Amino acid sequence: MGIGRYERGEVKPSIEVVIRMADALEVSLDFLVGKTELELDSSTIKRIQEVAKLPEQEKQQVFRYSMHLFGILKREKLMPNK
């Protein structure tokens, strides 16, 4: 079945089909179904998963470094201020 019937609202895809769509588009399920505006591609998700597996002390160190880097980028106007 083509995606046209999904786009026209004639049928709804199964969860398995939605998962395959998200995988093919390399986005999260939340982004695909409109639950978030934050688009996380597969490489970003993989990095987050790798950090989540670290021991707590190392995880906190990654967070400290990233917050420091974000501060530098914002000061240098290389990153949007949100």
C-alpha cells in the first residue's frame, strides 16, 4: 500500500508501519507524530543512548562539559539563545 491513503486519512498505519517510517526518515516517533518540534536524527539519538549508558559520574562530567560548551557558543553568537 502506498502512503497516499495515509495522507488522505483513508486508513491509519499500524504501529509497525509508523516505526518503519520513522526509521526510514531517521527521526523519532514523537517528531513523526507531531508530539515534539525537536527533531532528533538517528545519530543524535545514538549519542544520547551512549551517554545514558555511562556510569553516573561520567554522565555528569559529559553534562558539565556540554553546558560549558553551550555557554561559549551562546557568548560567541554561534548558537541561538533559547
